Amino acid sequence: MIVRPHRHWFIRLFSWHGSVLPGILFRLGLNLLMSIIAIICLNWYETLGIRLTLAPFSLLGVSIAIFLGFRNSVCYARFSEARQLWGSLLINCRDIQRQVLAISPTDAPRIASLLMAFCYSLKHQLRRTEAREDLVRFLGDEAEDILKRRARTNMIALRISQWLADKRRSGDISDIVYAQLDNSIHQLSLVLGGCERLASVPVPFAYGLLLHRTVYLFCTLLPFALVPDLHYMTPLVSVFIAYSFLSLDTLAEELEMPFGYANNHLPMDAMCTNIEINLLEMNNQRELPAAAVPDKYYRLT
């Protein structure tokens, strides 16, 4: 995620880091090349008696803009849902730890370790990275059994539920407290299931492919429709229009799967560190990890 300080609107026009421009620069270069070819071939092109007018491009441009806007809305909704899920994860971890500290302070460090392992395991699961180092850091030897499982994050949630069930069977907690804690653990499962759904069910491929092909065909042929009227202004106008469409297409691709390392993905490293700081501080531990801050390019991972 890009976290930039607020700046004057004019300075923001020239922002490079955090913009999608670096990712589409080559494609804009191809559009510029097509514009130059259209200018060079203008005289020969007019002798053919075949002329592309702006009328079909105006109609097609409006249609593409509408569908790109709809796709961006769908993809942003996925990003927003993922952000809400991780926000609720922080709330539930705090809530579980608070209740455990109240009813069984001696078990609080173990539950905190399981909660932190759950968060880091979920992060690695969504990003498809190796979780061994973090799980060993929080669970020690117990991590080896978790690492053998395919659904590691779910197994960690199960360990928390097993601890709660043991407390209930031994009579250390009442039915009301058990129900409240079990509901909080259930919320962890809802977060896990919601994130797994977003990660495994993308926007229908054919829908995105249709827009992708249409945008690129539009940007390729646009210079030949502009050149009879604009002549040497064709590259400027064509590249600007292409920038608008290609930016929306690229942004939708980033937002569709919000769990990676791209500029517009969720900063799950920072979120996990924040949860870790909260849980350790609730256990009165003094050695806390440093809070995550954006790098020199304003990226918070």
C-alpha cells in the first residue's frame, strides 16, 4: 500500500512512486509508436479511400469507460472487504486476549502466541509464502505438527478451540464465558473463510479478458482515427486517452487480488506487526517489535 504525506495538488500531479504509470509506460510507448506510424503513413493512408472516423471510437470509448468503471467498482469492493476482514481480525484478537487475561492469566502468553501465529500463517497462506520461520518463532516445537498440515491456519484456530474446550470440561469457566469466547473464535474462522474466498474466487476471467482485449484494440486503432484531424497533435491526445484506459485496466487487476506486494495491495506485514504489538503489550511485555513504516518509495507492505 502507498502511504504518502499530503501534498499540494500541483505537486501531486507529478507523483511517480505509487502511480500505475511505471507499470504501463511500455504500453504507452507502443501507443506513441502507433501514433508516429499513423502520422508517417497519413498521405498513403488517405489514398486508400478508407478512413476511420471518430464516431465509432466515441461510442466504443463510452462503453469501455462504463464497463471499466463497473469492473473497478467490483475490484475495489473486493479490496474493501479484505481490508474490513483484516480490521475485524485485529479486533477479535484483542477481544480474545482480553477475555483470556480476565479468566486465566497464566494461559494468556500461550493464547497470544497462537493468535499471532494465526495472523502470520494467514498472511503467508494468502501470499503463498513460506510460514515456517514465523510459526517456529511463535509456537516453538509445536510448529512442526502445524507445518505438516495443509490447512495450517485452520489448525491453529482449532488449537485455540481445544484450549477453550479443556477449560470448560475442567470447570474453570462458565457456560456464558465459554459461549462468548467461542463466538470470538468463530469470528476468526469467518475472517479466514472470507479471505480464502477472495483469494480463490477471482472476477470471472472471460469478463476481464473481454475488457482487456477491447481496451488494447481501441488504443491500437485510435491514432488512425485521430490523425486526419489532429495531425502532429495525434501522439499527445492518443497517449493521454490510452493512459486513462490502461490505468483503469491495470488498477482493476491490482485491486482484484489485494493480498500481494503491489502498490495497491493490503499492507499485511504491517497489520500483522500491529497485532503482535497489541497482544504483547496486553501481556505486559516490554520488548516489542518496531512498528512498520513506509519505505523511501512510500510503500508499506
